[in-house]
Amino acid sequence: MNNRHILLMDGPDHKGLIYHVTRVLFEHNLNIIRNDEYVSPSGYFFMRTEFEGEADPDQLLVVLQNELPQVINLRVNPKKKKDVVLMVTKEHHCLGELLIRYAFDELDANIQAVISNYNVLQPFVSKFGIPFHYISHEHKTRQEHEEAILRTLDIYQPEYVVLAKYMRVLTSDFVKHYSSRIVNIHHSFLPAFVGANPYRQAYERGVKIIGATAHFVNDDLDEGPIIAQDVKEVDHRQTATDMATLGRDTEKLVLSKALKLVFNDRVFIHNNRTIIL
Amino acid sequence: MNNRHILLMDGPDHKGLIYHVTRVLFEHNLNIIRNDEYVSPSGYFFMRTEFEGEADPDQLLVVLQNELPQVINLRVNPKKKKDVVLMVTKEHHCLGELLIRYAFDELDANIQAVISNYNVLQPFVSKFGIPFHYISHEHKTRQEHEEAILRTLDIYQPEYVVLAKYMRVLTSDFVKHYSSRIVNIHHSFLPAFVGANPYRQAYERGVKIIGATAHFVNDDLDEGPIIAQDVKEVDHRQTATDMATLGRDTEKLVLSKALKLVFNDRVFIHNNRTIIL
Amino acid sequence: MNNRHILLMDGPDHKGLIYHVTRVLFEHNLNIIRNDEYVSPSGYFFMRTEFEGEADPDQLLVVLQNELPQVINLRVNPKKKKDVVLMVTKEHHCLGELLIRYAFDELDANIQAVISNYNVLQPFVSKFGIPFHYISHEHKTRQEHEEAILRTLDIYQPEYVVLAKYMRVLTSDFVKHYSSRIVNIHHSFLPAFVGANPYRQAYERGVKIIGATAHFVNDDLDEGPIIAQDVKEVDHRQTATDMATLGRDTEKLVLSKALKLVFNDRVFIHNNRTIIL
Amino acid sequence: MNNRHILLMDGPDHKGLIYHVTRVLFEHNLNIIRNDEYVSPSGYFFMRTEFEGEADPDQLLVVLQNELPQVINLRVNPKKKKDVVLMVTKEHHCLGELLIRYAFDELDANIQAVISNYNVLQPFVSKFGIPFHYISHEHKTRQEHEEAILRTLDIYQPEYVVLAKYMRVLTSDFVKHYSSRIVNIHHSFLPAFVGANPYRQAYERGVKIIGATAHFVNDDLDEGPIIAQDVKEVDHRQTATDMATLGRDTEKLVLSKALKLVFNDRVFIHNNRTIIL
């Protein structure tokens, strides 16, 4: 698929947007494999076009920019695996899911390294031949700890940072370095149980369904745009601990699903919501 | 099934509770059809026993009370349809679902009447030959309005009051008259979006799943014990209005499911949670 | 929405199909509200375009046919409610669901009449002021019975015939009159349990999930293109009768969902499969 | 939990069965933690009782056998991890899921070894320090191959054999050695698409839901008692290959769920169906 490309486009809707793009691709002898678009009720336009053929992305971009309104955002990327760094704490379930998918080439990403504030998962990660950076938060201020992480990330220059059960809050300063490029899995069906110990909260409230949420991270940790969610039925027999155990399967699959969407350039962010094409 | 009975029992756990109950039923030549029990992590015991045979519930109760610790709550009911009054405002979907089930004898209940603060659903209810009481809240204080409703309920003496999309908050005073006997359907996956216009909230938050919750009503309207919940997947294409439309199917089925459990004496309430046996 | 139109188009894929259509709409000053397309792995192209503006569908069709390859099928329809006749036997659940949606104007269709081979549902249908035709199959050959039904359908000239639990097999001769225009709800998760008494089969096989399937009817009754399916979890406690009861909720919602798609011109049929845009 | 035990009991229903068992446990000063029972419509009784305390299982069994009808099957087991051998071919997803759960002590089982007819998964298994036996089927008759596997199994004497995507049919002779002790994951929502290439069949039939089935193996490979099933929604955009990819997540979770039930002694087999308590 080395001559597959993805065109991403969003901005205020104008008559003829699809027409102008498809015309340019037609004139360049490029074949549309899949085209998806969406116009929001407020009149904002989104389009993802997967096409095939001999193309110079930069030159194509210039042609398109000349044909389209200035307010339209345009990107043309070759279709390829994303470089990512994972961050974890002590839990293995999301990490294990991602490493196995990676080991068998099913992740649409290249895992460059794993960073953790504990070293408990080091032996497990080493089975997969991936660098593991143990960066303890002990005896460090929050700022010092985050700077140490940022220095490590700088080595890899990842396109995305995945918080695969990284259990420390990140500051706005940290998040700014990877704006709209950090994906988190939240152990709750947001916005139901924000904050610590959501399964305890779920148990005490006696809910009949628990869930998990994968989202981009912005300043307000649990409030970034939601990418994917899923749920599982529970009943009174499940304790908070049982719910946590059950929740892990949901968490790992929701995170995997969200990453598949993100790594395939299918996710737009607009007004703190995701548009998935 | 006129010699079917249901024994309900709950209290602090003691060794031998199941043994003593099954012994008494055995000695009275009664046959257990189904027996379910549950002990909470905090050591509270719940049991529902459905049995068959010639039984005098009152006499059986006395025998059991003599054999069991004083702290155990015991009820023995003949298995029968419950008397209920429905309360609605303007939306028809939950009402329609319940009336059709009732019309074809699938509800395990006898709908005695429908009460509404609007008269828009009167023609629809009249198709089913059920009394409709239009009790407007206009030109009345909240107290006057609720007293008018209570007077109407007094005529019917229902065992349960079902809020099938009754869109006004009820006061504690009202709720006290039917403690643990009012079932509400909430247009949200509680506790996610408490309050008005949950589908608008869900849309703006960009959630990927919406839901509905059936619960008992206590003083704090949206905080009573949850009986049943269900969800439906949505995506960015759904507007808040679309979500409301989609949500209605979930609401009506969740309410139906919850009522089936309640009307069959399968729901215990304990510490603001439900135990469903 | 009286100047909303829907363009449907399918045929072998060619470069520029989207471009040519969007150009014509652009030149006619028509605004695309929603556009969906799909190309099958075998290279067959499908597109549904919803657009708005002053348009003469017939004239537009001519212009488009001149621009596009001869092998492309094209239709341009004003967006409007479909005329339908329902056929039922004795079960009320699907019928009740459709009548209530129709009564409150949620069906995207005009129910012209109900035809049944029994008269048990006549009182129920009459509540909704819809003509009910009781056409018994007794003392008639299959051919005579179907001809009587066809004569009644001829009065209404429906665009779709909906088998809402019509429990008699239809002959090829009958089906030909409404080719790709008869929708059936099948009481099974096809292709699992074809034939009579699927819930008994499901019980005996000890399945943990039951389902329902809405599909177009072709010559081979249970083998037409599937439009929608859904499932419900069951366990060993459910008898075949319980499964049938549970299955009804699934059936009615699956049929409703399928009809919404069909009535909104979202379903293409190709090689006995549906493409839903 | 070293003084936890599980009592399993099944046979024709008699009045007083629960009473007699709970009496014996009461008299032996044993505390019931959880008790579940079920009586089938045909009058067959099943009970699983988890209890705690100082108990001699063998002596308890004798006492119970004296109190209960001869036709009742009784087992009393200490609650403990099961010994299992996995059999695989080339696919890693179910194996990976089980190995990770095992590595983090979440499987309720001790994986003694992995047997495969290919050696492709050897490097992966070796990461987890578990013996891998490569027993090729090439240049062997079916009988010779199965005998070689049986000799290897004899070394381990496992309580259960798990076919975690073992893609060869086993003969009746083989199955007899581990009657009701072989669990298979079937890549289909049985009984929908029995046989080879179910995702191709699902694609061609245009189904909207695919699934997976975990079941015990009996003589007729795909016809043993079903333990667990789950499904996932698909649409026309998924190719048969996409469906297979999607199906793998369902397969691994369904197999995990089934094994959790089996390893916790919660599954009875009766008339080719499972009763799960």
C-alpha cells in the first residue's frame, strides 16, 4: 500500500467542497478508495479521502489550497504506521493487549518504548524486546518528573503518546507538548464516575452497567474528546473488585479500538468532540 | 398458579438460614420451584423462594418467625398481578409500550388508571379503556397539585406508582406516601447526566454511548436505587434530537424490564442499591 | 423538507463518479446535505446523496445519465413517506410497535391497511382507524388465497409490503409482484435456525444468545438479503417459551430499525446482500 | 481460600434436596458462601454450593450419600486451580490472551504445556517459560498423530485440554480420553456457520452480526454443549478478512469467559446443554 494516501480536510461548509477535491484527484489520475464526509448541524465540514496512485503530497496540497477557501484545513499524508510511546504504571492488561497486537503486527503502529513510574512491568516488557524506561516519581517534584519524561520522549519523537493505565495526572504544561496527540484510557464510563476509584463508586451507586472511555487528553484530565466507549453488564453479585476485574477487558478493547481509529487518521477533533470518519 | 407463593427474606446473615427455611417448607409438604439467595460482602443475607402447594401464608409466617432470628424480615405473598397507576406528561413511548403489554396480558400488573398533568395523551389512553385523570399543575401550588394527585391515587390504592415519563419533580412529602413503591424511568445513563436535557448534555460531551435508567424514587429524585439500565451506541452524526429519539426505545424497554422484576417480587432494596434475585 | 431529494446510484466503479455527480449538483445550485458511498471489494460502486434545493428530478436524471457510464443505475426521488401495507397473522408485538410509531408520526411511512389470515387482531387495529382485511386461508388453495391478497393489495398499490409476523410461506409467484419490496421479520438469528419453531431449536441446542433478522423476501423465504439483526443473551433458565417471549422485543425493534432504513432509501441490494448507506 | 470447598450435585428432582444438603452442612458447622440451584422443566435438579470451614470431603460425601437418593450425583472438591494443557495451530490471539492472564495469575488454572502441530508459536510461548511441544501432523496418519499427542498429554495428566484455535478435527477415539474435559473455541456463532471458513460464509450471506462460541467437544466436533457465546456487529464495509480480524477479539474473550466458568466448577452438562450456576 505504498502509494496509498489520506487527505484530511475540515472547515466551515461551502457549496462544492466535495466537487473541487474530487475534481483535483480526478485530474491527477488518482483513484478514490474510500471517501467519508460529515457536515455538523452548525455547518462545519469534515472529509477523509483515501486514495491511490502516484502522488506528490506537497504538490497536491498546493493545488488544493488554490482551489479551496482559505479557512479550510488540509493535510495529505501517506498511509503508514505511527510511531508511539506507551506510558504505564503497574497494571498490565492494556499494555499486554497492545504488546501482543504489536508483536504480531496488528497495531498499525510502531511501539518505540515504554515509560513507567514503576519498574514492575519491566520484565514483562523485556519479553517483547522493547526499551523500558523506569522514571520514578519518588523524590522528585511533579515538574522534575514530567521533565524527565519529556526528555525521554524527545529521544523518540513519537507521533502519539498512549497512556495505557498511567495513573498519574499530567499537568497542562506536559500536555501542551503533545497537544491532541495523547490518548488515555479511563476506567469509567465517562462522565459517570470522574475521579479516583470509579469501580467503588459504581458499586456503591448500584449501577447495572460499567464502562470504559478512551479519549484525548487536554488540560482537564478526564474531559478531553471521547474517541471510543464500551460497557459491560454487572449485577449486585459483583463487588467493586469484581467490577474492576471485569472492567479491564472493556478497557483494553476500548483502548485498542480507539487507537486503531487514531492510527488510521480517522479521528477529527472539533469543539471537544470527535468526528470519526 | 393459584397455589404459587413467594417468600422474601432479608437480614444479617446467620448460619443455617437456608436450612431452617427449607426444613419448614419440607415439613409443610411445600415444593420449592425456585430458590435464589445472596449474601453481601458486608454479611447481609437475601433470599427469594418460590414455592407451590397448599399454604396459609399467615400461619407459615408465624412458624418461620419462631425458627429464625428476630432481625430477619420475612414476607410470604401469593404470586399475583400487582395493581398500578401510571403517571405521564406528554410523551407516549413508555406509556404505549406498557398499554400494549397490558392489552395483551403480558405486564404482570393491572393498570388501574393513568394520571397526567396534560391532556394530550387522553385520546390514546381512551383507546385502551383505562380511566385517564387530567390533573393540570397550572394555577396550583406544587403542594395543591400533589394533593390533588394523592386524592386520585387514594381512590385506587395502587401497590405501585409508575412514572412513565412524568416530567415534574415530586416532593419528599409525596414520595413518603409510596415509599419504595414509585418506579421512574430516567432519560439518562445515570449517574452520567443528571438533570434537564440529558441528550443535549450527551451530544455536547460527544459521548459514544447513551442510556436509560429505571430506578425507585426517593427524596433525591435521580438518586434512588437503580433497578435496570441499558445503553445504545451513538456517533457524531446523531444530533441531540436524534439521540432523544434513539433513547426512547431504550427507555421503554428498560422500564418494561424493571417493572417485570418489581412486579414479580424479585427486587430487594438495601443501602440504596437493589439486589435482584 | 419539501425540497429535499435523494439520489441513488450503483454500478461498476469508474474513476470520477463522485466528481461528475457533485459537479452536476454544484452547477444546478443544489446543496449536498449528506453523501455516502461505498465500493465493494469486487469493484461495484454505491452512492446515496441527500441534497436540497429547487430541482426537477426528471431533468436532473437526464443530465446525469449523459455524464455517467451507461451501466450506472440512477434514481432521484423526492424525500417522502412511503405507502405500506402490513400483513400479520395472530401475534401483536410487531404490529403494536408499528401502529404506535405510526399513530405518533414516527414511522416515515403511511400505513394504508393491515391484511391478516385471522381476525384476532381486528379489534386492536380498529383502535387506530386503519382498514383491516381479514382474508382467511381456510377452504382456499394457496393460489386462491394469495390471489385474494393480491387483489386487496392492488387497491392500495403500496410501495412496500411488511410481513409483521405473517406466518405463512409466500410463493414465488406472489413474491414476484413485489420484488425487493417485501420486508419480513424472522424469529431467529439467521442463518442459525431456519424453519419452524426456532426458539425450541435454540433451547434444545442450549445457545446462550438468541436473535432476530429483518430481511427482504425472495423466492427462498428465509434467504433474502438481510437488512438488520440483533440479539439478546439467554441462559439455561429460559425455556423455549421464555425465549420466544424475550425474542419478541428483539423482533419488534429489529423490524422497526430495518424499516427506518428502507423507508429512508438507505438500502441497496446487491448479490443477495444489502449495502446500507 | 484453602478451606473453601465446592459441592456439585445433580439428578432427578426430589422434595427436600436443598433441605438435606443444607442440614448436613449446618450440622458439620460449615458455612455456605454461595448456593445456586436450578430445576429443569423436565424435573432435573442441579445445585452448586460453595462453603467454608474444616471439612473432610470424602467423609462429607459419605454422609450426604446416605441422606440423599441413590440417583443423585455428588462431588465435593476443594476450591483450587485446574491443571490444563493448551493445543494450538498457528493463530496467536487466544493463546496470547490466556498466557497473559496466566502470567499475571488471573486464569484460575495452571498451564502445564502448549502442544501444537506447527512450530510458529514456539518463540512466543517460550517468552512465558511454558513447555512447548511441536507435534507435526506431517508424514503421520491421523491415528499416529493423535497417539503422539496423547502420549504427551499423559506426561501432564491435565484436568482440562483447551483447544485455543487448534485447527484439526479430533477423532472420537481421542475425545473419549478427555470426555467432557476438552473445551474448544469455534470461530462462528454456532449453529450458524458450521465448517470451514465461517467468516467467508458470513460475508457472503451478508450478516450484520458475527460471533464466537466456546463449547465442550464431543464426537461431533461442532455440536458439543455450548458454554459461552458473544457477538459483534458488522456491516457491508467489512470484508471476510476484516470479519475474521474482528472475530478474533470476540473469540479470545468468549474462550476466557468460558474457561473461567469451567475452572470454577460452575458448569454442568445435561442432554448436550450446559447449566451454569
